[in-house]
Amino acid sequence: MLELRPNCECCDTDLPPSALNARICTYECTFCADCAEGSLRGICPNCGGDLVARPIRTPAMLAKNPASTIRVFKPDGCPSSINQASA
């Protein structure tokens, strides 16, 4: 079950469960589309995996399985992806 984290790790933008601009990797690291497609170039800075659109959970399923309320934020912002750093 996806956690549906509530914010972008880089810029702390709110990303509610219905956000169409949320991006995740296979470890559920969560970013807004601006950060994911901008400075991160579609690559997770934590694991090097692809960042893809996060699926939407319907309201009925959110009632049964709520989204996470735990914010993950890097106050210093996100570095370039680990793949870019080694290139």
C-alpha cells in the first residue's frame, strides 16, 4: 500500500492524495513535478530510480486506508540525482 506522503522532499510543497503533480520512485520518495522534472531530471536523488506520476487513491479507499501525515523534508533542498553526480 502506497503511503501517499503529504509533501515534496525538496521544496516542501503540499501534495494531497489527489495531487496530479506528485511524483514517486519505487521506494515512495515523493517530489512535486517541478522538482522532479526540473533539477532532478526525473531521477530520485535518494536511490537513483525513475520518478513517475503517483497514482490517485479514491475517496472511498482513502477512508479505509488514509494517506500518510508524516512529512519528509530536506531543508537544504535536494542535490542533483545520484546518477547525475556519477556521470
